[in-house]
Amino acid sequence: NVLADQIAAGEVIERPASIVKELVENSLDAASQRIDIIVENAGLDSIRVIDDGQGIAADEIELAFKRHATSKIANRRDLFRVRTMGFRGEALPSIASVADVKMTTAQAGTTAGVMIHLRGGETLAKRPASARQGTDVKVTELFFNTPARLKYLKSPHTELARITDIVNRLALANPHVAFSLTHNGKELFRTAGNGKLQQVVAAIYGVQVGRKMLPFIGEDPDFKVDGLVSLPELTRSSRQYITITINHRYVRNFELTKAIINGYRSKLMVGRYPIAVLNIQLDPVLVDVNVHPAKREVRLSKEPQLAKLIADVINRRISQENL
Ligand code: ADP
Ligand code: MG
């Protein structure tokens, strides 16, 4: 099956941040309203993700750790049609094959949950556990059995930055979900989960929306866009503060990032970039099949049209403010 092969090729658990991403995306797929991420030593010692989502039935938990054809989507384009982010059915087995994993999970309305303990792909224990609805996964001893991969890890400082970055993006893409990220016992940020993007931006970037962060909205026959952009005087020295989501999925796209910057019509100082969150709603048929989910790069048909819409909407919004 070519699709499976293509998908599998992109699937690599290469660092703590990839584990955080996979676990949090599973929590989002399970319709969680609250997701707490707790890491020790930049995830090198432990990564724990606790959610209040649908949970896994006791008799299905072993299946969840088996490499399988996921039922979440039928093909790649479906990725943008459905809400779910997982589609490869192999994050959990991959993680469990290179680490020690303990998962406690329970579905709503059950009298008992289940705890499973795996290490290096082997199930060491499985027993009844707390019935608290949701899933609690703890990953320790990452790459204990693949020392070569350990060597590729960067300093804890860099690994933590990557974790923070991915959690920030997922929180910005999902303002209805309350996120918290705690490192070595210190809470790095917490979002309210009240659906307000400005609250998430304030929690993550410490920027109050109002005078310097402006909401914008616009549409054409094919696309709807909305979000927040900073005024030209509120900038950063990297593009990293620009987040783009398509149908609530965090993506990367060079042309659309450029379109945001073009919206400023040269009002930005050289080497300075805005803080921006851009949400795009579109019909999934416009997402090119040439999409690489692991890297989050997407190509779109009608990309020039969308880029023009984005630049125009942002330009209009910023010009209004400078009247
Ligand atoms: P995928 O997400 O691609 O289906 P994963 O290996 O990430 O594959 O997860 C396997 C399965 O385990 C999921 O399809 C889902 O049914 C279940 N699962 C994993 N994490 C959670 C979670 N936090 N809450 C509920 N179910 C989960
Ligand atoms: Mg998954």
C-alpha cells in the first residue's frame, strides 16, 4: 500500500518535541478540553501528557500500541477534511519501541480505567486503574535502547525550545482547549481554553491584544481568513512568531508567511517580523496532495489568490490603524 508507505516514511520519533507533538495531537483527536504537558529536563528525563478526552477502552489499549492502519482517515487529503490529526496509527507503537511508557486511561461512565506499562516495545504490565476520564501518558528513558539516536539530540536548552515551540503552535491553533506546559516544576504558560485567540496570544507571547495586536478578518469566494497581527512597531527578530493554521491545523507555508509580511507594505524594519496568527478556512480539495504532514509543509491550489487576500486584508487593517 503506497499510501501507507509514504506515510510511514514521514513518521519519525526523533526528539522529545516529536513525542510531545504526537501525544498532544492524540489528546486533541480525543476531543480533550484540557491538556497538561509536564516535562523534566527538556523531556530527556520524562514527558507526561494528561488530558480529559475520550480515553481508550480497556480491551482496546493493547491495540492502540500495535502498528495498525489507523481508522482516522482514508487518504492524505482527508487530513484537512476531518478534525483529527493522527492518521498513521503508529505514533504510540513507535514511542513505546524506544522508551518506557506508562499510560492510564478511562472512558466516560466506566467504573475502572486501565494502566499499561511498555518498555522497548514489550508490554510489562496491564492492570485496572483509576476511572478518571481521560488519558495520562508518561514517557521516560527516551532512546534507552537506541543510543545512536541519543547522540543526535541537542542541548536541553534547544530541546526545550522545540517543545515550547510546538506546544505554543498547538495552543494557538486550538484556543478552545486549555493548555499548560510545565518544565522542571515551573509553569511556562497556561491558556484559558475560552476560545479567545487574544487570550492565547497574551499567555504565550505576553502581548495584550488591543493597541498593538489587531484582529483582522476577510474572505473571498474560496477562502476565509482571520487572526491577529501586530502593528509595525511591535516586531521580533525572527519569523517564528508567525503562526498559520488551516482548518485548525498548524501548518508551514513559505508563500503565505511572505504574504503576511507583504501585508505591511515595507512598513517593517529590515530583519524585523510581526507577531501574527493567521487562521485559514478552506475547502480541503484546495489542499494539494503534495503535503508532508510530518514537516507540516503544505501546498495549496490557488495559493497566489490566497496570498493576495492575506496581504490585502492585513494591509487594510494596519492602514486603518495609522489613519
Ligand atoms: P493515530 O493517532 O495515528 O491513530 P497513535 O499511535 O497516535 O495513532 O494512537 C493510536 C490510537 O490510540 C489512536 O487511534 C486512538 O484510538 C488511541 N489514543 C491514543 N492516544 C489517545 C488519547 N490521548 N485519548 C484517546 N485515545 C487515544
Ligand atoms: Mg496519533
